Amino acid sequence: MTFKIGNTTWEGKLSNGIGMVETESGLIREKISHHSRFNEEDGTNPEELLGTAISASYSMALAQLLEQKGYRPLKLDTQVAVELEETDENQLEIPQIVITTYAKIIDIDHESFLQLADEAQKNCPITKALTGIHEIVLKTILNE
């Protein structure tokens, strides 16, 4: 079993606080704030990071499937739009995620590509996690 770690350190209130998100590898280290999430200021946001994770995982899943079926993908460019909206109860939710893949693949017909693209979406670890995780473990440490 492999765990990959993402970390956020947040300081202050939501309205004027600031955080730093980073990956275990250290390759991503970026500011996050209420304003970067809703007012398009510098920094990233959870929805952008989620979209990036989906696009990477999905592209890799599709590339693997294409290779297994004997196709040669030359290029996959996957964009993921994550919609964030406020509910009537003033809660945030993600009602829709749209995955768009532009592909350059040698000798594949449209129907076969659609079938493999759909299979990749259903078997992508990140999109599968979003349809239902068997277990979410919460660990808390206060005032350390």
C-alpha cells in the first residue's frame, strides 16, 4: 500500500488568513487563500488542485489502456473543469466535473477511442475515489 501526502498549513481566519499547500515531493508549493479561491487573486485553490490531480491520473489511465490494446498514443491533453457552487444552506459543493481530452493516437477509430476513454474514466483511481471511498480516516492533533 502506498500513501502520497499533500499538506496545507493555514494561519488566521478564513476571510483574511493565508495557507500554503505543498506536495510530499516538494515540487508543488503554493499560496492558498479565500481570495485565491473566490476572487481570482494569486495562489491556487482546492478545485484547481483537484482538477489537476484528475487530469494527470486520467491521462495516465487512458495512456495505459491504449497501450494495453495495442494503440500508440502520441499526445493526450486533458483539461478538467471543477464547478464549485454555494447551496441554499450556504454550503459549498461540487456539482459537476467535466473532463475534456484532446488525443492524437495512431490508427484508432472514433468508437474504439470513446470506449477506451470511458473505461479509463471509470478506472482512474482519482475519479473512482470521488464516486465513493471505502474509508476516510480522520486523525486530529490539537495544540501541538
